[in-house]
Amino acid sequence: MSATEAPREAPRPDQDVVALLMAQHGEIRNLFDEVEQATGDARRDAFQRLVRMLAVHETAEEEVVHPYVKRSVDGGQEIVADRLAEERSAKETLGRLEDMDTDDPKFGAELLILRTDVMEHARAEERYEFAQLRRLKDSARLAAMAKSVKAAEATAPTHPHPGVESGLKNMALGPLAAIVDRTRDAIRNAQQKKE
């Protein structure tokens, strides 16, 4: 940068899909830390927030980012196929964890497996997908994609559904799964308030 150039401002998450998803990757890392460090009810609550964050984040990527990369990036089909395989594996591990009590002695080991898989997946997205999106240098497209991601997250399932890793499957099955998940969440929250 020359002395006459002003420093470039980092894109805001509400105006840039890459900034939005990178910020969410940071939130996911923080939630893993919180789950690992907490105990008892605090651990269970943190884990439920992590499950929800992962579920809605991945659904939005499956509906918005992956289809764009698949059709617009050289080698996009292979890039997306690899990401979807990673997502399915993580959803399966997350499903096993949801069936466990967070105080179960095996929970910590399974959580570490999930964390490792999710962080490797995030790095691969950042390297192979987000880098391609950043090359667009099309702020209007990146802003529109950020809005689309937020809209997808608002109606996304809140629990993992292995086998539903494509935009098409999410569009077909996602709304029903989201209703079931959100109803289940409301019932769980109501029951926890009574205890």
C-alpha cells in the first residue's frame, strides 16, 4: 500500500458472505471451547447452542455457497463433493453426541473427534471455497449471498440430518425437518424451565 492509499476496511458480515461465514467459524470455535470447559447444565446448554449453530450454518452453506461454487468455479463439482462428504461425517458424529449425556465419560472423546473434523472442514472451506468467492471482487454478489445465507439460516433445521447435504435436498426436506427440530427445541426448553 502506498502512502497515499487509505487502508482498506474489512468487509462487514452483513455485507459480505465470506466475512459472515468466517465470523461464524470463529463462533463455532468459541462454542467448542465453551462446551469443553463447562460442566453440568452449563455444558449441556453450550452443547445445544453448538448443535444449533452447526446445523443452521451447514444448511445455509449447502443451500447458498456450495451451489454457487459448483457451477462457477473450475473444479467446483469436486470441491463441493469433498465438502459434502466432510459435512455428512460431522453430522453423523454430531448425531451420536446428541444421543449421549454431556456428562457421559465418552462424550469428551467424541467431542474432540467432532471438533477436529469440523475445524478441518472449516479450513478446507476457507481455502477452496471462500478464497474463490473472495476472488469475485463483486461486492453486490457477496452481499446478496450474505442475505441468502441469513435467510437460509432463519428456516434451517436446528439438528443434524445426515444424508441431507445438498441444496436440493435441503429445499425439499429442510422445512419439515426445521419444524420438527424447532418444535423439539421448544418442548426441551419448556421442560428445562420446569426443572
